[in-house]
Amino acid sequence: MRKRRILAWLLVWVCLWTFMIPAGRSYAGGEEEISEEAEAEKAFVTSETEAAEAAGEAGAWPEAAVSSGAQEGPGELHALGAVLLDGDSGRVLYEKNGYEARPMASTTKIMTCILALENLDEETAVTVSSKAASQPKVRLGMREGEQYVLKDLLYSLMLESHNDSAVAVAETVSGSVEGFSTLMNQKAEEIGCESTCFLTPNGLDAKKEENGVTLSHSTTAADLARIMRYCTMESPKKERFREITGTASYQFQAAGRNFSCNNHNAFLGMMEGAFSGKTGFTGEAGYCYVGALERDGKTLIVALLGCGWPNNKTYKWSDTRKLMEYGLSRYAYRDIYQKPELAPIPVEGGIPADGEADGTAFVPLVEVKGEGSRFRLLMKEGESVEVETELEEVLTAPVAKDRAVGKILYRLDGEVVAYSEIRTAGSVEKLDFRWCASRVLEDFLGTGRR
């Protein structure tokens, strides 16, 4: 009886000590192409007609012009800004001034097209305004008051790069060019673009003053590649976007006239697997291009800004070819996942699993792979992933099940490319006065565990 009384007092003393001294917590380290170059040099108007030279350029690539992959990069590029993007992960594989903002000409129209597809039915009627009808070359030739079907104008927009079609589409989606520009910028931010400013739906050079700051219609090669990735890989309308931009020719009737549109993206016929793209040219932007290719299980996206001025309209094709060949020859998929060894974490002030007050409570852990994380990446020889674990060393009761207690970060060139969360796989109740009192009573009455 005396021994039982002593044990009871000891348990009460332990409980009081637990309540009076707070537990600590620690953490471990843890555009457009112009119909004639003479006209471009003279007026630098936005236009897009390369049908005649496309056929010739498609087969004019000698093997010597193809990057062998023996060098570190793709070789000398003409573009002032260039990016090669992995379409699967969104990772930039190569860049040359890829984060410098520049005007992007009619590559703008990929955003115009995808927003129209996402916000309107393709059978929507489009009434032409005076603003749309007065756009400069290159244009479909719509007249104020005429009606067209949205679907037809999307082919006009993406195959022939008609500036009047772009404005008519924008006004139908948002009521005005200004409203549509706001929508474009919102979508760009949502996609993850960091240095993009849309002022027009067609890509004509434009500036405006806002709060004492001069804004220019511009983007970066990295942002443009991200937009193309969204259009072709992520948008709910990606399949339709691919279908439109991959169409060779399209005919339609409207306003009592017949129209024919031919795709001037010559790169579609230059490399096996090329499936989408958009060219551009203005006086400020120079020749621009964004295109996508699928081959050998890889999806590669190239974005080029300022890739020459007249008479150098073929520079964009050689640059695109070099970057695509570089991505195909130098990058291969590699599994980066590493299974962690996760030991249970001690829980201060918790009820031990054996029910003994003088024991230590532990909670088991489980790994949950991060949402959107890819553990299979395109990597080139010599690249390696660093794995860093950030984990709390001690927890304080009570601890709920599925509580986040750490992360496993996978870094490539200092950038987090994938992650896993570390969570508790069970719960631990707090060793409180009520529990101590009940144990003392159980021991006193002889009904406790034996």
C-alpha cells in the first residue's frame, strides 16, 4: 500500500512538471513576315506572307547546318533573345537573354487565339467595327458592319496573321481592345509570365503611359515559350489550338465573298514532329518566332525575339533548327526520385505508445509527393539533382495525423524542380493532468495495465 501511494505521488509530480515547463521545438537545416522585303524595309508594316519561300526553305537544310551536339550549347544564334523550353516540365533548357523584355510582334496572336477559344463558342457571330476594319496590313479586308463566324477568323488570325481579324476577335470577347488586353495580361500572370505586357491583340508596336510609367507591348523569350506551352500543353482548348495552328490551308465564305488562308509557318515542314508555331515581324520587334515540336517522347518549345531584320528573314528558321536539334540530341529523360528513410519523430509531452508516463512518445512519418511535381526530367550529361530534406527534429503534443512536418526538395541548378511533403502517419495525444489522474486512479484501484 505504501509503495502504491509513493508511485501515485510520483506520477502527479511528473504531470505537474510537464505542465509548468513549456516544451521546445527545433528544426533541421533545413508580324509579321512581309509579302515583299522591299515593302518591309520601306514601311515596316506588320504582315505575314511567306508562302512562296516556305516551300523552298523547307528542304534547304544541309546536314552541316545541324548542331552535332558536340559543343556545350546549340551554337551561335542570331536572335537577341532565345529560349529552348521543355514542354513537359516547363523547365528552360537553354536561354540567350531569355529574360530580357522585347516587342514580340504577331507571336502575340497565340494568346489572342487561346483566349477566344476558351471564352467563346466557335460559332459565335462577329460583327466588324470601324476600328477592326481600319487595321493596317496584313489584313483579311473586312468591312465595317459585316458579320463573320469566329471559327473562320481564328484561321485567318493564325494562318495568315490578319490584324483586322485579331481586333474583331478581341472586341467580340471583351467588348474592346483595352478590355481584351486586360484579359491577356491576367492570363499571362496566371500562366507564370513575369515580364509580359500586352497592349494589342495583334502585336503591332504600341506604347502607353500609365501612372507616369511608359508601358510597351512586350514579352521575354522565356514568357513567350511559357505561353506557347500553355496553349499547346495545358489549356482545356489545347487540342483545338494545335489543330488550327497545324492546318495547312483553310477556305471559307462570308459577307458574300470567298476567302482562302494558307499557313505561313514554314517550320512545320522543316523538321519531323513540328506541330505548331507562329511568326511575327514589326519594325521594333524584328523577326520573331515561337514553335513546338514533338519527337522521341520529348516536347520542345522554341521562342525567338529580335531574330534579324530585313533582309534576314530566314535567321529564325536556322536558330529554331539549332535549338530543336540541341534539345533532341543532348537531353534525355532521367528519373530523379530518391526514396527517403523516415524515422519516427519524438513528441515532447506526448503519451507514449506503451502507455508509460516515463517513456518517450514518437510519431511515424510518411512521404506525400508534391502536387504537380515531376520526378522524370529532361537532363543533359553532367547535370545532377541535389536532394535536401527539411524536417522538424522534435514535435510538441498534441500531434494530429497528416500534419506537415517537413519537405524533401529536389534542386537542379539551384531551382526547385520537384518536392515531396513529409507528414505524420499517426497522432499523439498530450500527456495532460486528466490522463495522469486516470492512470493514478487505475493503479490505485488495481485496474491499470499489467
